[in-house]
Amino acid sequence: MSSLSQRVLSGMRPTGQLHLGHLHGVLKNWIKLQHEYECYFFVADWHALTTEYDNTKIIAQSVWDMVVDWLAVGINSGEATLFIQSQVQEHAELHLLLSMSTPLSWLERIPSYKDQQQKLQNKDLSTYGFLGYPLLQSADILIYKAGLIPVGEDQVAHVEFTREIARRFNHIYGREADFEQKAKDAIRKMGKKNAKLYKELRKRHQEKGDTEALKTAQALLDEQHNISLGDKKRLFGYLEGKSKTILPEPEALLTETAKMPGIDGQKMSKSYKNTIALRESPASIEQKIRTMPTDTARVRRTDPGDPKKCPVWPFHEIYSTDELKTWVQNGCRNAEIGCIDCKQPIIESILTELAPIQERIKTYIEEPETVRRILIEGAEKARVTSRATLEEVRQVMGLTYR
């Protein structure tokens, strides 16, 4: 699918080698999305500088390690565009241009701004880069006119911020001379029946103030799949007599909350030192799972337990069949199985999942030129799309000199 409304953008800070939390929390979703949408997945190395500006020597190796892991789990450069953020400098220019009209108070009210400052008190984060990183995120999205942004509930605020940025920009600069003609051209693309209905609904709304007609027309536009996101946004504006949308407002594509626990029961995270890396050796994986804490009520083998109070149970929810989960539930509650018995299927499932991934990691490490070529080609493709947006932005801002 190539329409802008089907364009997805997502990025990751380069944190080096990835773990099961990344695989089940983000990458499996990316693998699914790449087959359904036009996807742009990027390494957010400039974002890494917002907190690691004094430790930049770790970034380059972290980038390579992370991209190798992306490819090894099944992120396909033939299906999605993969690139490094700093290799597409249009991101930075759009960030600069958007900063000219972004109120300072909008940045200061971002929920994560003060949260991160408190969490990372050992870092001096009273920097322009850290304050402005949400705007750089917005530029990352808007430069591709991405329609869908896969995020968890905790990141919806960032997408809403981007929508506000786009709305403000469009309000200031969206006075297109040939807007009405382009809107009429877009109506024709809807097909005769839908075009006629759209015109009738628009007339009822504009001449009689019929709010139901407006809602019906908006629903009609939502159902259109044969027009671009730019045309769709233009027609939304045409309903109310507004001008062109230069930067379309993205929608949050809510993803399931990551359920991958760490080996201590907390969320799997490098900062908690509770991860199982995608490159972890079988011996290390077995040792980590075998020594995981379990239900404290099971002091002896004969003591009954409750799987829901055990940190191992969430692993069964991810990896085990319904039949195996029933065996665990009954065996634990009736003390028919021991904790090692319960953990063994998890060990086997993780080893089975990681074996082919680790083989592919080995191949990519031995062929670094393949990885470099993928990223170079991805950056070239991303630049084509981003330059088109930037040319339009420069034009409406009066920054074209001919």
C-alpha cells in the first residue's frame, strides 16, 4: 500500500544489542506492520545525543548492533525502509523550521520532560536539545507525512503534540492559492457516487449549518482508500472552508503493552539488569531461568503454589500453549510439579525462538557490508520522500529563491 494514509513511521534509540523485551514489545509488531503498510523504521541516533551528549563513543557500535538484531529477527529491507536518522539531514532542517513557531510552553508541558529529568538526575539535562527532543520527534514524523505512528498508551501524548504542531503550522502557512481547484480535483478521485454525496453534505453543512451532514461527510472521507492522505486532509478542510493541509496530522496506532517480564518479575530492561539478550548463550539462558525467583509460598517441593504470584508465569503466558498452561496451573496449585519442572518448557521455548535469530546475527556480523548497504539505500529512499516535504514547507514559508 502506498497511500500516505498507510505510511507508518517508528524509530528506536540505539541501545546496542537487543533483548526479548524489544523482540516482543516492538519488533514483532514491526514485522507485522511491514507487510501491511509502507513502513519507515529508523535509528534515532540524534535522540541518543539528548541524554548521551557526553558519551558519544558508544553510539556508533550501538547503532550497528541494533540494526543487525533488527535484520536478524525479520525486519526486511525489501518490505520497509531502514535508515539512520542523522543520515537524512532533512529531519534537522524541518526541526529548525518548526522551532520558529513552536511555543516554549508547549515543550515544557510534555509529561516526559520533568519525569526524565528526575529519573536521570546524574545527568545535566537542562539543555536545549533535551527540551526540544519532542519537537525533533515531531519533525521525524511530519517529514514523511506519516499517517500512523505505532505507540503504547504512555506515548500517545507525543503523537498529540505532533498533531498540535502540524495544526499550528497549517494554520499559519496553509493558505494555498490553488486550494479550491485541488480540492475539486480530489473530489473527482472519490468516484461519481461518493463525489456527489460529498458535495451534497458539504452544501448542507455550509448553507444550513447541518452538523450531522458534517459528521456524515467526515465519516465518508474516512472510508476513502483511493485518495492520498494529503487529498483527504484537504477535503476535510474544504468541508469547513479552510485552506490546505501541508503537514497532515498523524494518528496514534495503539499497540499492545509489552508483556515481556524480566527475570526478576519487573519489566525487562537493561537498567534493571534483568534481561535475556537475543545473543545470549544457551547456557546463560538456562542458568538465568533456572535461578528465577518463584512463588514465595512454595518453600518446599510439596507446598502448593499460585502461578499468578510467580514471576515465571508471565513467561508461560507468552510462550506456552493452552494445554501446557493448564498443566502448569494444576501442577503448581496441587504441588504435583516442582519449580524446575515448570521452568523447563520456558527454557526450551526461548532457545527454540532464539536459535535461528542467532544464526542470522552471526551471518550479518560476518557480512558488515550488507548491513551498511541496506542503511545507505534506506537513507537514499528516505531522503527522496523527506526532500519533497521540505520543498513544500520551504515554499509555503517563502524560503524559495528563484
